[in-house]
Amino acid sequence: MNIFTMGGLGLEKKEDAGRGVATPAVCSRKACRAEATWQLLWNNPRIHTPDRRKVWLSCAVHREWLEDYLQTRGLWKETQPFPMTVDPGEAH
Ligand SMILES: [Zn+2]
């Protein structure tokens, strides 16, 4: 049940911050400050409605790492180039 406690990854903060418009578009991987070039869309069916999409940003280097992280947990939906419009109704 603590699948989203992702303690050492530092991803929760970035996700919350991602709701704001002033967030720099940098990689979601902890300690990585690289410019994001990919966005990973994911959904946790246990806590999100099926059409909900959460977004992690990723640099080219960490895209695979983050994809694997989400895929391992069955949360990954798709990866898109960033910036790109995700879903006008997302995260509100
Ligand atoms: Zn990175």
C-alpha cells in the first residue's frame, strides 16, 4: 500500500510541484537537473480514476530508468516527447 511512498527517490515533491506553472521543466529523477525532454504518463488504478494521468518529466538519460520503474509497478501508460500538451483536463 505504500507503493507511492517512494522514499529515496524524491519524486513526490516534484510531482506536487508539477501542478504549478512555475516549475522548471527538469528531470524527475532525484538529483538530476537536466532539462526534461520526455514526459511519462502514468496512472495508479488503486488511487486514481482510470482517465487520470500523472506526469513525470525525464531527461533523455533517465527516461528508461523511470519507465522501468513505472512498468515494474504496472503504472506506466505512455511516454511522450516534452513539451507537448498532455491532457487539458489533467490534474485538476
Ligand atoms: Zn535525468
